[in-house]
Amino acid sequence: MESVHPVSAVAASISSSLKSVADVNPTFMSTDEKASALLTLLEVESRAAELRLRVMAAAGDVAQGEGFRSIETWLAHHGHVRRGDAAADLRLAEALDRDLPALAGALREGRTNLPQARVIAHAMAELPDGIEQAVVAQAEAELVRLSQEHDPRDLVALGRRILELVDPDRFEQAERRRLEQAERYAVERQRLRLRAVGDGTTRLSALLPDAVAARLATYLHAFTNPRLTDSEDRTSGRRAVSHPRRLAEAFGQLLETLDPRRLPIHGGDATNLTVTISFEALRTGLGVATLGSGVPGDGYDTITAAQARRLACNARIIPAVLGTDSEVLDLGRASRLFSKAQRRALLLRDTTCRAEGCDIPGTWAEAHHLVPWGEGGASDLDNAALLCSHHHHLAHDPGYDMSRMANGDLRFHRRR
């Protein structure tokens, strides 16, 4: 009788043992038994995975026998697995067999699981060239040791800095080169695209250098303090909105706070956005306005008159107001914007958003004309109040009425 290879015998035994408990319900196991079984089965998975990878590394003849280019394509075909997964398994199998004996041993003994092994193998592959073999072996051993205490996510961070632990001097040099390379790559790869969808929204997609993204995130989070926004939700009774939506709102607020005097010269003048609107639409807040950014074919062409009225309060917008015969009645009015001194005085007087029950800090609020600028309202303190972005939108929303209370606060209620 032909002898059976031990690996084949073990594979058949494992399969048979698993079949024997296929119909067993674990509900009636004791708590201690469930805990022990879970940990033991995790160990079995690691041991079985290592054995499968060990066989895979030696199975090139299997693929050749059936005319496949590699064992990964053979396994994808016969095992009905994704080819990308099979390719990743083959890379790991070859690395364990050729370069990572300590990791292979830990996986074989169940001390390291398969997701951890993938992370460690990747970290080892990312080590810079020219490192002494003793340092490489030390790094592998240290990562295997760390896997006893850390999950794959932690190991990713530890793997990036493994040289700092085992060879600090070399790490500093390698890290500097890596960062320089990453920064050059980021500069070459950075992209930003704006595409008008056509339903009133524009899709923005960007690939940014980490430093730029971190700076943007810091600025946006200045407008999305969780404690303050949660307080606003509770006070107003409105449904809490998602964090991504808050970031989008914050992006709009950030753009409205930019100082155009610090922007580059654009078309012979400071960078500006012109809104063309009829005097009647500006006065009543009904109708639409036309945007002109100076960028041909940008697709951002119309907004509501109500939105234009809100922007006229404090955004760096040049309103081109047209009469009934399209004559230009006014092209900008410098006094429409509150001065820095007036902003400081408003902050001392109001301290927070003046909407009833709102405690958003005044430093995050916007100066609002109580009598709209388009109706002749002056940019002076008697005609001004600080409003957070949410309440400033309500102030220009035709679906809401705004009234002034005896203490100077502003109360909003939906029109019926």
C-alpha cells in the first residue's frame, strides 16, 4: 500500500475532525469552554495557514503539471479564490520560506496569526537596502515579539519604526530619506478636481500632501468643535448631523473667512467673485443670481437671490446690481463689509452668536446686517449682530422669520 505523506494525513485528519462537529451547537458549552475553544481555534487557524503556505511555496510543479503559469493562478482557478488574494498568499509563502524563518516559526506555533504575519512581512520588505543581516534578523525577532502584545493595526505603526528600536542611528538617516522621497512623491501626485454635478452640488476630489491635508483638517476642525456643535443641536432641537456634513459646512465657512487682500492678484485685481443680480431680487431675496468666477466653463453659474443676500453680509463678494434695463446700478460697495474694528467691537458686545439659546463663540460667528445691505442697511454696530453659520443661513432663509427680543437676542421660527 502506498504510504501517505504526513502533511496529507494531517490535512485529512483536520478535515475529518471538523466534519465530526459540523452539527454540534456550541450554545450549550460553558463560558470557560467557549473562551478556551475560541483561543485554541485561533491557534489552529494560524497553524493551518502556515502549513498551507508552506505547501504553496513548494507547489510550483502542481501549476506546471496542468499548464498554469503559477500556483497562484492554479489556486484561483481550482480553489475559487480571488487571484489577488492568491498572489498575496504566494508572496507571503515565498517570503516565509526564503527570508523570514522567525516569523514562519511563530506562525507555525500559533504565536502569531495570519493578519499579523502579513503586516510583519510587509514591514520587513520595506526595510532599506544595505542593512546588515544581523540587524534584519533582530528587526524580525522584535516584530514577532511585539505581535504577542499588539494587534495588526498597532503592528503597522511599529513596523514603520522598527529600525528606530533596533538601530536608532540608521533609522534617523533612513527616515529622513524616506520622508524626502515621500514629499517629492506627494508633490508630483497631488491633484484637485471640481466637477459640477448639475443638481446644485459640486463634487470635489483631491489627493493632497500629508502636510497640506493636516493643515486643512486643523482649520476645518476649528469650525467643528464637537462640544459646541452638540450643544447647538440640543439647544435648537434639530437632528444631529453627521461629521462629514459638518466638515463640508466648515469648508464653506473657511472660504468665507479668507481675506482677499492676502490672495494672489487675479486678472489684474485681487481675487474676487462677482455676483450679478437684479435690484429687485436683491431687495426681496426672490429669484436667482449669476456667479462669475472668471474661470471659463467652470460650471458654477447660478445661486438663489437669498444666498446672494447672505454672501453680501460678509463674504468677499462684489455684487453687480442691475436695474430693470440691465444697467449697472452698483458695482460693489466698500462699506458693505464690517471693518476689523467693528468686528472687535461686536465680539466685545455679543461674545457669542446672538440667536436665542446658541453659545457658539463669537470668534466663529459672522457679522450679519439686521437690515439687509441690499435694502440700504448700513454697516454699523446698531445694524449688526454676530450669528453662527447655521443661524446666519436661517436669517436669509425665506422659510424662517427672525425677531429681536428685548435683550437683543434674535429668535427664529419657521413660517407657517
